[in-house]
Amino acid sequence: MATEMVGKVVGIGIALFVTAILLPLGLNALANASMVNVDANVVTILTVLLPVLAVIGIALYFMKNSD
């Protein structure tokens, strides 16, 4: 039981650490991206569909684990 909890805590800690490193870089790259020559479909995917899919994925992850 304790080993399982330690594994979860370490996993969450590593995930937060990696997210804290990569998320600002990714957001900065998207914010400074010049989308002048990019197809409108790609811009729609980046700005609308990708965040919606991320929220759905997070919700499904927590729904699956809420036994």
C-alpha cells in the first residue's frame, strides 16, 4: 500500500516537473509562431481542437481512475 502511494507521488512529481519545464516553452513557441503561410485547417486544429481534446483526455483519465 505504501509503495503504491510512493509510486504515485513520485510519478506526479516528475510529471509536474516535466510540465513546468516544457509547457512555458511550448506556449511561447505557439504564441510567437507566425501562421501567415499555414493552412487555415492547421490553425483551427492548433487553436481549437487540440485544447478541447486535451481537456477531454484529462477528464477521461480522472473518470477512469475514480472507482
